[in-house]
Amino acid sequence: MRLLEIIDSWSLQYSERIAHVSADAALTYRQLTSQSNQLAQYLSATLPHDRAPIAILGHKQSEMLIGFLGCIKAGHPYIPLDASLPAQRIEAIVRTAGATLFTVDELKAAAQTPLSENFKIQPPEDDDAWYIIFTSGSTGIPKGVTITRHNLENFIEWILAEQKFKAADEVFLNQAPFSFDLSVMDLYSSLATGGTLFSLTKEEVTEPKKLYAALAKSQLTVWVSTPSFARLCLMDSSFNADLLPRVRKFWFCGETLTPEIAASLLERFPQAEIWNTYGPTEATVATTSIQITRDVIEKYRPLPVGKAKPGTRVEIHAADGRPSPSGERGEIVIAGENVSVGYFNQAELSSKVFFQIDAQRAYHTGDWGHTQDGLIFFDGRMDFQIKLNGYRIEIGDIEANLHALANVQDAVVLLTLKNERADHLTAFVILKNQASQNDFELMRAMKRQLGERLPDYMLPRKFVFLTEFPTTPNGKVDRKKLAESLS
């Protein structure tokens, strides 16, 4: 598969077809190809030919797509950064990656350079990095997952064969920011099939009136989101087939899909298929899939995440590393061509979780799972990494940034459940000096300080201020007792 060539080919077949819509702006395939070529020429003339990453900062603008392809054509992997990230987080990522940073405004100006007849695209080889997605790191420093051209093309080949999208006819929902790897699913499925990517901005996602107005005009055929976002939409009775008459597929990844959400969607959108997928960023977005029918909902609780994609092995390993028998819980391990080459510039960290099985790259997911009836089930995290609203979060990352605040002596963060579902984060904090403010004022001040270091989705909703933490017999913080104190 030559993904870059396929994307550019749409500018010849359907030059004026809309490739991307965001807010009131639209980008055609002709513009995407010509402007990404112009940007690539500018980058090639401006930056060293060293394949160093380029960070692209923006929020759902078409210039980000131009930037992604422009970087690839100039021989550089890209790092997508959403404008909602705090400045300190952006600086840490750029510094860790040794990247050059471009804003969408800078990209827009650079993409206007007239194209020379002598310019040649420098497409990546199979093992060259295509993009680097930065995820939460337990030390407080984000880590970059390197996805190669072969990783991405292997993923796209699978989903195109499985989902059978209609060429130059589909409209894909883009709910997740481009800095979140769920967006890779809708972005490249759309570009590979000559589809239209319909992006919802942060403002549209957070304001119901604007959200439903956007959905009403979208002409969506393929819904791609976290289950949490679908659950939010289902709270409004107008979210049904009358609002989205063309939608024929709901495609989920990023967190657990509940039977209740799936059943509600099948009831309101009887013409649509519901698909559940699973996979960590380190294995290129998704590795397993299954169509969720009424029969599946009636038979299984929780819902299965399906079967492994062709050419990929998903195994459940016991503590000794041996495969677990059906029905027994163990760690989900993934091996295959979709597994990342590792964390960018972090060989020691990579060696702890990436390994080989029968000469194939493999990854310790740190997820509990089991098999039943030949299907794979996700049973939660084994460590302090969690999934909240589709975002993968290292609890240690939040705790490390809390400890960095001037008046914090110690801090513990817990995931709070509601109806057995991840609902929000709670921070337990011991201060160095007794503050004069009340708890509400303290919470507001601490959220503001922490918001300068972490993105919104990582901020605890609730803060509990204590003078000491309960401990276990071995002297560790008793997180179980802290959790019980909330009930």
C-alpha cells in the first residue's frame, strides 16, 4: 500500500471533493495536495534533511492536515499538538522530541510558496516514522509513541478491508483532537477513501446547541468517537436517525463500550452498524474489532472487544509469561506488524514494555483481559494507568505535577467510579503550610496552577485536603481506604 500516493490521487480523480470541514471552513483534495506539496518544498529548503520530527500546533484547522502531509512529503514525521494543551506541556513535548514547532498560522503562510518544477517528494520508507503521538508518562514527562509508515499502512489496509467503505462517498466524524490517536482512525480512513472528514471543534463539542446544529448539517455516514461522547449525545432525545439520516456505522475506540450505549444506538439508529474496537497507541490505534449486534448484547456483559486483526497476535499471558487458558484473566500482549518500534528517544523505557515473540515485535499492554468463545475481553488496567473519557492517563503523571506545586507536601490521585463507570478524578492533597482559604478557594487555586501544567482532561474534578494519609502495614499510602472515604 502506498498511502501517500493514494491520498494524492484523489486530487486527480475528484479534485473539488471536500477533504476536510472544520467550523465554516472547507478544504478540497486539490488544495490539500497542492498546499501540502508547497509546504513540503518550504520545509525541505528550510530544515535539515535529518528526519527530525516537526510539531504542529493547532485545533482542527485544515492547515493541520496540510501540515501532516507536508511534513511526510518533506521527509519528517509529525507530532500533532492540540491548542488546548497548556504551554508547559507543549514545551515539554517539543523539548523531549527535539522537534521544530510550527503553528497553523505559520503553516498557512509557508504553504503559499510557489512550487518549483524541480521539487521532489521524499516519502518515508517502511520503517521510517510517520507520526509520533505523545501520551501521559508516569514520571510526569510525556512519552512519544513512534508509528512508522508500515505500522500505519498495515492498520489502514485492515480497516479498509473489514469496513468496506464506499470510495469518495463517506463523511467521517472527527471528534477527538488530532493529538489523540483515535483521530488517526477517522483521519486516514477518510483520506484513504477520498472521503470527507467532518471535524467538531472544542466549542461545538462543549455547547449542545452548536453541537446539534453542526451534526444536522454534517451528512455523516461514519461516526467515529469514544463511547463517552456517544453517551453524552444520547442524553438528548433528538439524537436519532432524523438528525443523522445517512449514518450507517458507529465505530468506537479509546475506552469501554457498554451494552447500554450499544443498545440505545441500535434502537435510535436501526439502519446503522455498531463496531467495538480495542488497542493501545503503541499498537497503532486498534488491534481487535467486533460488530455489536443485539445477540452480542444479550449474550455478553461486559461486551467483547472482538478478535485480533489478520496478521496480529493478541494473547492473554499469566504472571509467568505463559498463555492463559480461556476464561482466566491475564495481561493482554500484542504482537505483529502494527506494534510500534518504541518510544521516541527513550530506549530504556521502550525496553521495559517492547519485546519479541517469534521474531515479531510485541508489546506488554499492562491491560487485564481474558478470552471466551474465541473472543477477547478487556478487563481494566493492571497499574495506575487509566482510561477516562477516552483519554489514556498515567495517575503518576498527575501526581508528579501536583508534587511540583509550591505548597504541596504530598498528593494521591484516584479514579472515582459512578455506576461502575469511570466518572472523574479525585486528588487527595497534604499542604506544606496551612492555607487561609477555605477548601473551595484552595481547590480553585490548585486547579488553576495545575491547569498551567496539564491538559484539561487530566485535571481532578474534586480535591480533598488532609493532614495525613492512611497507610498500609508496609508503610505505603492506603489507596483503598482513601477510595472508601469517598463513598
